Amino acid sequence: MSMIVRRLSRAATAGLVAAAALTAAAHSAEAADTLGSAAAGQGRYFGTAVAASHLGESDYAATLDREFSSVTPENEMKWDATEPSRGSFTFTSADRIVDHAQSQGMDVRGHTLVWHSQLPSWVSPLGAQDLRTAMNAHINGLMGHYKGEIHSWDVVNEAFQDGGSGARRSSPFQDKLGDGFIEEAFRTARAADPAAKLCYNDYNTDGVNAKSNAVYDMVKDFKSRGVPIDCVGFQSHFNSNSPVPSDYRHNLQRFADLGVDVQITELDIEGSGSAQAADYTKVVEACLAVSRCTGMTVWGVTDKYSWRSGGTPLLFDGDYNEKPAYGAVLSALGGSGGPGDPGDPGDPGDGASCTAMYTRTADWSSGYNGQVTITAGAEPISSWTATVTLPAQQSVSSLWNGTPTWSGNVMTVRPSWNGTLAAGASTSFGFTAAKNGSDAAPTVGTCTAS
């Protein structure tokens, strides 16, 4: 399909896309919250990596369409898939993903323009000048085909070494073009599609370390010199050997403070049950605590197709059942949970539920006392969890009748002695907050119970 014909096709189907989006919005208003709708309520997207080859599987497509608001082609936009022979582009598989996403009113992330891996064999032997020409032609060819259709592009992917040096990774681009290839790629990408967000994407940069410091210094330099970079992607692949860092939120925030958006781009966390759910909660709460964290993408729909399938790292198991981690993410996003809620680990017959209501019980010029009342639903409960998100300026100096944990300005409170409640019974916890110039009320998230 030529670029002009593709543009006309997009215009012809715009009404259908809008209708699909309205239908989805109406459905989500009537039904239980989904990941995408709950994230939208927080001003963010919630996406997933998609493989074109799985779109014909009904459960895969149904889960994708119901739950997610953004998609990233897993492999279909990489160099070997789109330009296997020099100057000869093929977009069949990538178009299938983009067309499907747009038919469902979803956004699309582009992944990836310049990367040392999954290069066709003709790229690496090129001399320096020829490689520069080929790199820019590839960016223009790929971005030109999808101009106006991609909300964010991973312009350069994984250009820094692991380990303690913070050095650039050896690659055909680095070795032949030097440090300047990254800046050149971003400038070419800006000219190719001025409306798209341009991101640098990498892994093992989730906490403050030598690698993330090197990326930070590059972004800081780019911003100071007007190099067009809009966002930084954090892949966030976690397991027991590489857990969610304690300074994860702080690291996201320091990049945001440079004047770029931050995106969690390839999230998966090996594990199961409540431990995995708790780790997913940490990641979501960190993103919500950073105003420039614009969205999250999990790297796959179902465990059975994950690149780390043996570690069961995703939100849906191989039969597309919601895992406890799904409920944890939905709850952290402020949605109403289902069988996967952290307080309801997989038993769909468990009717445990609760509500949380906030009131300000005392007020003075520099601070206030707040109270959150927890009320059990139609069934007795043995425990509850509630989240309180404070305005960024405020801080809590004391809390009673509950046990808090923190992720940025999000306080997750669990009972200290008052977890067991009869059906319809209530308890409460209270806290003292310093206003620090903001008199705004905190936001109480969904209460979860077991």
C-alpha cells in the first residue's frame, strides 16, 4: 500500500475508529473498570506489547481490546522486519497491528528506529558515510509511513553498556559514527514527524546507577542544547535478582525534572501471587506519583507468549485469567478490582469488599488532620487496604490506627489492630499532614478487602 493510499484509507475509516472509541467508552462506563479506563482516569495510558501473529486468537484479541489503551508492536517495527533489503520497506505485519489498534481507538507506540540488535545483515558491513545515509533513510522511511499515527517513538534503543562504566555500547552506529549518532537520529526523527514524542529507551536504568547516570547526563546535555528529545523510556524488567529499586520513583522524578516525559515501556515482573502483585503496585504507584510519567506498557498480554514465560511475569496467565497482579494494578490505578485484587487472591466466590471515605477533622494554617473511614460490605472482612494520594507539596507527620507504606506521595495503609470487621461495620485511621503551601484535599483510592 503506498503512503498516499494509506493516508486516504485512514481518512475513510476515521468515523469507524471514532465510533469504536465511543462504544468502548460507553461499555467501560457500564462495566467494571479495565486497565485502560482506570489509567485514563489518572491521565495516563496503559498499554501492552502486541504480536501480529496472535491477533487471530480470539481470547488474545478480546483481552487486548478490553483492557488496553495503547499498543507497542513487539517486533514488527524493528529494522529487520521493516527494511530487510536496503531501500525496500515492508509494513504488512506492523500495519496489521496499527490497523487493529486504531479500529479499537487505541494509541500506538513505535518501537524501535535505531538499535544494535535485530539488524538485517546488510547494515553492519556499511562504511561510516554509507551507514549514516542508511540510518537516516530508515528513520525517514519508517516514520514517514506512519506519520501522524504514532504517539511516541523509541528513536534509539539500548545505546549504553551495562555495568559500572556508563560507557556507550559497541555497535555499528557507535563504532562507526561515534557519540553523535544518537543526536543525529533524534534530529532526523523530529523532521520526519514533528508531532510524535521522541524517546530514548533502555533497561537496567530503573534506579540510580552508573548506567542511568550516563543516560541522565545525555538527556540533560540534549535539553541544554535544544536536541529534540521528549521522553525517556524505562523498560522495567524485574525479577528476584533484579527487583524494583527502592529509588525507582526518585529516579523517574529526576528525569522528569529535566523537562522530559517518562514512560514505563516494557514492564514485566517474574513471580506469582501476592509478592508479584505487591511489586506491580510499587511500579504503578511510582508512575502515579510522578506527574510527567505519562503511561505504562506491559511487555505482553499473556504469560504463555512472554519472552520470559517460565517466570510468569504478566497480568494474565496462559488461559487469560486475571492474576492477583492484575487486581493490584487495577486497584493502584483507582479502578474497581475483580478476582485478582491483592485482598482477593483469585477466588471469584469471595464477596469481601469495603469502601473508604475521607473527611478533614481539624484544620489550621500550616496543616490539618484527615480521617479515612473503612466500611465493610455485605460480607465480613479480615483485612483491608486503602491508598491515599497527597498533593505533591504535602507531607504526613503522624498516622494512627493503621500501618503505612510509601511510594512517592502515595500512602498505602493497612490495619494495625482493626482489620477484622463484621458486615457493614466501620473503622478508621487518621493522620496529620503539613500543608507546605497547598490546602488541597488528598485523594483516597479504592478500598480492597479480604
